Amino acid sequence: MKITLPEYENAHVLVVGDVMLDRYWHGPTVRISPEAPVPIVKVEEIEERPGGAANVALNVAALGGKATLIGLVGDDEPARALVKGLQSVHVTTDFVTLSDFPTITKLRVLSRHQQMLRLDFEEAFHDVDSAPILQKMQASLAQQMSVVILSDYNKGSLADVQAMIQLAKKAGASVLVDPKGSDFEKYRGATLLTPNLSEFEAVVGHCKNEQELVERGLALIKKFDFQALLVTRSENGMTLIRAGQDAFHLPTQAQEVYDVTGAGDTVISVLASSLAAGSSFEHACTLANAAAGVVVGKIGTSTVNTIELANAVYSQQEIGFGVLSQEQLKLAVKLAQHRGEKVVMTNGCFDILHAGHVSYLNTAREQGQRLIVAVNSDQSVRNLKGEGRPVNPVDRRMAVLAGLGAVDWVIEFCEETPQRLIADILPDLLVKGGDYKPEEIAGGAEVIANGGEVRVLQFEEGCSTSEIIKTIRNER
């Protein structure tokens, strides 16, 4: 299955659940305490990150999606820190504030990328009236959100989870649940659950093999009226189980595992965002699996952005250089720019490649680290040059260009100008040869609006495809 990234900016996800603040104290460990046989950590850096359901919302925002977050917090400094951190990345917070409870806070002490100690500051919100959360949820669902995440850490925010599932279903939204505990009855009717293998086996018993895992998963789906289960299986990847369909097994993509904290948050957020952006279940699960492989290579609760996700997905597929599709080129450009490389783009017919073309393309490449050449289609050349042109069809023209050392990527365009293509690719520098003014160059306005630059380069004198054709005809 060919995997592409959806347009996450079109995804709007409602996240409801147990929010918390994760604090990290970092520092070196160089000696043992004389008071007790414990290491001394000299704290040099203090870090704060939204955790729990807040980390789920943060992951949605990191992909470029819109996240609305509902949960319970105290009237205290950690709650204010949460709101500030979340709103700074454009997560909409709609918290229920309870003055008699503290905001759940977890403090981790780390040294040399290893977690030494965790301290929890919390008083679970059990027996709290669920009506305010349900009211806020109903108001958000009125904005026609298509996907709801219920993030359960068993802290009390989802005490009336069945009412929440019914609210979402009535609004026509899919309900994805990151479950806690072995009571799956309370999640009855949810669209999909994302238990890890331990949580799954706590409900169904130990599974000797994949076949047994799938059979027991199907029984759970039937029993509790789910549409699907996504069982995350650590080093064995993930398995998507649905009634009436073959199980979809995904091998892990993790290269190195430093910390699994928050990996489940990343999985469900990427899954929900992808579904909200129009992906199929298989497509969304593949993206979630790739994201999990990235996040476990980080310390603490972390997010995955689109560049990291694209890199993880496409490292399993061939991109390379040469002639690419628009989709492949767009990704290749993003990855190059993420590496700090300056991407240059130019365009032309390049019908009969001559010394002037080669000199021009060498000069264009010198303006940056990567060069894209957009080539007029055969019909586009005929429209510009008349009948009898091009001499060489577009596949041959692109093959010759792709063989030049100065050229990294070649792509065809069919319109009279490459304005639409350039506006989609958005190179750092757009160049064109001839007597143009920068403001006359197709696509230049879009590149400049994106913070890029437009330059005019000179062709080598005395070189022309038309003149070459005339000479050949005269010699005949």
C-alpha cells in the first residue's frame, strides 16, 4: 500500500480526558549521596510539557490539525501553566476548573537520558459531577467535529464515559478510546479502542499467537459493539482487527527505544487526525505506527511533526532523485528544507539540450543545494512553439535532464505556466533565464509570499534550440 500524508490542516479533533502537567528536571549525576545509597542529580534544566489527554491534543496540533481539549483541572499554577503551554501551540482549551482539587502533576528526574525518579502530585477527580464536561462536549460537537478522542488515565474525567460516547455518536462523530483498566463494558459502542497488548490480555487472557489474538479481538468487538480494535504490541508492532475483514498487521518501525512515555498518546492522536483528514483505517493505522516508531526514540512525552512523520513513512519507500511525481517531490523538498538545504527551482521546455542549457542549469544549482527542473509537457510545448515541436517527447527530455549532475529532481507540468506547481512546491529560490522581471515570473508571487526569493539568470549567448533546428533543416 502506497502511503501518503493527508492534509492535516483539515482535521479538527475533540479530545476529552484526564489532563495533567508533566515536569522534568534534567541534570548530570556524578556521585552517590553520603546520606543514602542514591545518586545525586544536579538539576540544570527544568522543563514543562502537557501530559495525558493534553499530550494527545498537543500531538494533534503538532501535525497541523485543530484540537479542542476538555478536561478537569484545579485552580492553581499547574493549570495556568497547562493553558499557557497549550494555547501557545493553538490548542483550544475548555477546562472545567475545580477549586477543591489540584491539577494532576507528574515530576520526573532525569540524568543522562535516563529517568531516575517520578513524583506524582494528584488527587483523582472521582465522584466529581460530569455534567459540566458533558455540556462543554456537546457545545464542541455542535461545531461538526468528525472524530472524538476519549483519553482515559483513570483519574475521573471520564467517569460518565458512556454518556460521552452516546453524545458523540448522536452528533455523527467517530469515537476513539485510549482505554484504562480491564472493564471494556464502559466503552460499549465506541468506534475503536487502542489497548496495548497488556491491557488487551488483561481482558481476554494470554494469547499464544496472532491467530488467537485476532479471534479474541473479534469476540470483543462483537460483545461490546465496537467497530475496530487497534492492539499496540510493542516490538511486534500493531494489529488492526475489524469484523468481517482480515486482520491488518503492522511491524514496528522503532529503531531505538529510549522512552515509551506518551507513545499511546501519539498513536491515538495520529490515528484520529488521519481519520479526520479523510484517511482509511489502514492508512491511518500505518501512519500511527510510523509515528510511534519516532516518538519512542525521544525522552518523555513528545510530539511528532509532519516532517518527522513523513521521514518515517517514506524511509520505507523509494523517493530518491530524478523524475518524481508532484506528491513525491513535495515530500522530498520538505525533507531537504528540514535538513537546512536551500531548494532552487526553474522551468522550461529543454527540447534539445545544448551548452546554453547546461551552463544555465549549473548556475542555477550554484544558488542552493538542490535543483528542481519543471518541464513543459508535449502539448504545452506545442502551444508555445507551434506544430513540429517538441522534437523530443517529454519522457526523453526529463530523462536527459535527470542525468545531469546539477539537477536533483525533474517534474512535468501540463499548463501553459508552472504557477500552480510552484505554488504547491514552494521552493526557497525560483530562477528563470531570459529578460524577465522578477515580478513577471510565474509562481514568483507565491514564492515571495512564502518568504522565498526570485532571481533572473542569463542564458549563454549564441545557444538556441530553435537555431539548432534551423541549422539541421538547412543542412538537409
